[in-house]
Amino acid sequence: MMISISHDKVTTCILLLAVMACLVRSEAPQAVEICSLCHCLKDPKEPSITVDCWEGSRVHRQRFLQRFDLRNILWPVASEVSGSQPPRVRAFFRNLHLPDLPIISASPQVIELSFKSVSLETLPTEPFRNVRNLEILTITGNNLQTIEHDFFAIENNLLRLDLSNNSLVSLSALEQSRFEKLEFIDLSRNKLGTVSRQLLYVLQNASRVRLENCDIYSWDCPANTRWKVLDLSWNHLTDITTKTFNDLEQLEELYLSHNDIRIVYPQAFENLQQLVRLDLSHNDIFNLAYSLIVPSTVEMINFANNSAERWPFHKLSENLRVIDIQYNELSEINPDQTVNVVRLNASHNQIRKFSSESFPALIELDLSDNLLEAIPGGLGQQLTMLTLDGNPINRIFIDNPMVLKVLSLNRMPNVVELEASAFKELVGADESKELDCVEIRIAGCLNLRHIDPKAFEGTTVCKLDLSNNQLTTIPEELIDWKSLYGGVNLQGNPLDCSCSQQWLVDELLSLLYEKRDLQYLLDNLRCATPPERKGQRLVKHLGHRGAFCGAVKMERLRNSPGEDNVVQAGFGSIFCTQYDEDCLHAHEGTGLIIFISMVVITSILSLVMLVFILVRRRNERRNMSKEGALLMPQYRF
Ligand SMILES: *[C@@H]1O[C@H](CO)[C@@H](O)[C@H](O)[C@H]1NC(C)=O
Ligand SMILES: *[C@@H]1O[C@H](CO)[C@@H](O)[C@H](O)[C@H]1NC(C)=O
Ligand SMILES: *[C@@H]1O[C@H](CO)[C@@H](O)[C@H](O)[C@H]1NC(C)=O
């Protein structure tokens, strides 16, 4: 009986499924509204609709796969939005599987199409020929190897074309295109090798051209372009001659970083009379036979990560504001002229001498990781940030007046102490507090063991980093600790937690603890000595007056009301300080509950233990007597 019923059911089901399948099949060629398959978002301001189709947008995966067919899509129409104007449609397809794109349903309203990571491999038969009003077309992150000609070959409205991150080797189809309105083209991350003169001509009216990461090894400069931005970084260009970029007269930004450039002709950029920004970083430019003529319009030069041993620039104009020349092999910075540069990064060179009089306008100067033996003087009035990390400077003493927001003197192996009045001539320029103050960083100095209590006398510090030095004691009167609104970082020092440093716990720690955003400064603040406190976090002793001065544990327990107050003030983590430091991490937030449960569990366990011990004792006493052995079984647990 049972079997025959279920058999009937199966048959019915199969029949039903077959009928359904037939229905679905006959439905397939019918057009489907895209908004029934993907998310559609109306823009309340202009009559426009954004269609977003991606993995997560498939409300019903199966239905989506059955019905999604770009050939038979109904794009949103006028009635769907208020107002009579037909909506402009922007459609985004991403993370779908669309290996070959069909001819997309016609629509005069579609102005943007984007296919991002949809596994596209081919574009067979002019898929966009019926969406002729397209202004923006993006096909990125696919595996497209060629592109055939399409609507671009006739007059069109395309403003932006993004074909980046594909496997395009040749763009010959684009050579016949009419890109009269095109403003932006992105061909980056393809395998072009070279770009034909014809294509460059077709693109002549664009203003931004991206060709980075295209394995380009040869470059034939187009003439009469309107290009303003050209990105050729991450290619294989080797020589920049007078001809390479000579005709790009409108160019404002030229990016050539991460190529294999060895040779740059001095006049290579001379003709670019609109150039504002030039990036030659990460190449192999050694000493130039003749220094580079930089057009007078240039405001920013990046020459970082080359191998220049000499200042590579010919006379610089007053427009130049920013120079990045870090990671070269310069032994001095001496441009033989006065420049208007406000930001100079010359870190990671071999500079022994810095000619400050050439740079009176500097605001930011980074000379870290060089061979300077003293803090350079005579730096201009504008300077607010000075970084000298990693130099073999022996003595930190500022003897010329300086007005700074940040002074960074990290990683100085030769510095052993900070002497009295070392920063007397340093005036703060950070206006964020009523009194102008300065942030000072002296961290990672592996031989810095001593700080004079008067080291910071005469200056106003707003933030102090003394982490990872070899300091064992910190003088209490070093600074007005309350005025340090950015906190003090003393972590990573071998602090001596004896009585003389009790003030650290009593005053400094609570100051840092009061501000949530400064509590990170307590994470790795640890004692190195005496042996019984070695490795302990200082925060463990917070709220225990006299902990470093031989106070006993009982005293602490009596102080407990004070600790309760702190718990109530919202610093859940402080509650752990009388216990183990690991507790800090484990019990934050739910601390009180866990604490109570721990007390309860401990009490129960103690009670059980007590009973056990009492019984055992009694047994032992009985064992000693002769009849004890007979009674034993009664007391087995
Ligand atoms: C390039 O496309 C691949 C495949 O879609 C993607 O995983 C990758 O993140 C893309 N790379 C960039 C830099 O966009
Ligand atoms: C660029 O614009 C100029 C003037 O508008 C036009 O004469 C020329 O044909 C355009 N070039 C291309 C390749 O479309
Ligand atoms: C200078 O360049 C180095 C290396 O690129 C960088 O780490 C540092 O942040 C730069 N300095 C400034 C002040 O920007």
C-alpha cells in the first residue's frame, strides 16, 4: 500500500515538473523587466535609475539564472519615475558569469554600462550597437583578449571608456573608432606591449589617458593631443629622449614611475609647458650627464627610488613646491640656488650636509636615514615638521630657534641621554591648544638611558613619544604631565618599578587611564626590575598606593571601595588590575558578571574541599585506631 502511494506521488511530481519546465521554456524568449531581477534605485533628483546586478542581488538564484538574458531585457521606462521625462539608465553588472556578451536590448535611455568581474572573454557581434547613447562603458576585471569594432566606429557620445584589467593584446579595432567626445580612457593592466600611432591619434581629443601596467616597451609620441594626464607607470620604458614626450604640449601630469628608465635627456620635458606634476620614481636613473631641465610650470617632482648621487635638476623655478627624492644616493643637498620648495623628502640617502639656506620656504622636511651627525640649523621660519629619524646624531640639543608642530628624532643609536634644556630653543606651533605646543618623538633609541629632569624645560610639549628606549626611570618633574593632551608613550622601556617610580602609577597612569583614546599607551608599559615585578604591566598596580614601596596585599583589599568607583565609571578593564593581566583582555565588558560567578564557584569549590579535607582527617585518625579499617567504606567519596 505505502509503496504504491508514494509511487503515485512521484509520477505526479514528475508530470508536474515536466509541465512547469515546458512553461518556463515557452516563457524564455519573452522579455523580462530588469528591475524584477536586479536592484533598481531611482534617483529622486534627476530622472535616472541605477540598476545593480550582482551575486548578492539575486533574490532567487534559480529564477535569476533562468530569466536573466541581456538580449531580452526590458529597461525601466518613463512611467516608473515621476515626471514625464524618460529616465536615464545606468546599469552595473558585477561578479556574475557572462562569458560571452550577447547583443544588448535596445534602449535610447541607457547611458552607462559596466561589466566588472563577469568572466567576459569575448565580445562577439557588436553587443552595444543598440545602446547608442552610451556615455560611459566599463569592461574591467575580465579576461577580454580582443575587442571588435562596435558603435564607436560611427558618431557616438562616449565620454569614458574603461577597458582596464583585461588581457587585451591588440586594440586594432579601436583604431577605426570615432572618439570625438571621449574624455577619459583607461587601458591599464593589459598586455599591449606597444600602442599604435593610429590609436594614439584616435585618442587625441581625450584628456586623461591611462596606460599603466601594460608591458609597454616602446612609445611613439603622438602629436596635437589634448591630453592633460598621461599615466605610463609600471611599464618597461628605458630611454626618455627629447622626442619621447615632446609633442604632448597640453600635458599637466606625467607618471613614469616603475619603469626601467636609465637615460633621461636633459631636454626631455622642456617642451611640456603646461606640466605641473612629474613622477620619475622607481626607475634606474643614475647620475644624469646633464641635469634635467624642469619646465617652469612644474610644482611637484617625484624622483624617489632612483640611484642619483648628485642633485639631478637644473635650475628650478619658483613654482616648484614639492620634491620627493628619498631612496637615492645623494651625499648632499645643495641645489646652488634658492628654491620655493615647501615639502622636501630626502630620506634614505647618504646626506652629510644639508644646505638649509637654499630652502627658506620649507614647511615639511624629512631627512631621516641619512648620515647627519647634527641637527641642521638655520631652517626657515615656515618649518612645522622636521623628521630626522635614523641619523647618527650624537647629541640632541637645539641651539637655533625653531618653531615646530612635530619633531621626530627616532632610531638614533648614538644618543645616550637627553640633557638639560636640550629643547629650550624649540617653540611649539600646534595651535590646537591655547598654548602652542610641539609633539616630540624620541623612540627606538637603543642607547638612550638617561633623561635629565630639566630636558624639556623651556618648551611646551603636547605629545611625547619615548617608547622603546633603554630608560629605567622617568623623572617626575620632567614635564607638566597634565598638559600633555596627546599623552606620553613610555612603552617598551625597561622600567624600574621600585619606590622612586611609584609616581608613575599614582599620577601618570591614572592620567592616561582617564582618557579612553590614550589607554593604548598602557598596553605594553611593563616593569623590568625588581625581579618580583619583572614583566608585569604597570597597569596591574593602578589604584594601589605604595605598591612599589612595599605595601602589602591586605592593604589593597581594604582599598576596594575606591576600585568599585572606577568600575562604575565605566572602565571595566580596571577591575582586573588586582588580578592577572590576562584578565584585562578576557573580562572587559562582562567583568562584573564573570567576577561574581568566579567568587560563587570559588566559594562552592572551597566548601567541597573543606568537607573533603575534614573527612579525610577524620579517616586518618580512625585508620590509626584498629577498628578504623572496618568503617572505611562508609566514607568513600
Ligand atoms: C583584476 O581583475 C581580477 C579578476 O576579476 C580581480 O580579481 C582583480 O582584483 C582585479 N585587479 C584590480 C587591481 O582591480
Ligand atoms: C579632435 O577634435 C578636433 C576639433 O574639434 C577635430 O577636428 C578632430 O577631428 C578630432 N580628432 C579626432 C581623432 O576625433
Ligand atoms: C618620506 O619618504 C619615506 C619613504 O618613502 C616615507 O616613509 C615618509 O613617510 C616620507 N616622509 C614624509 C614626511 O612624508
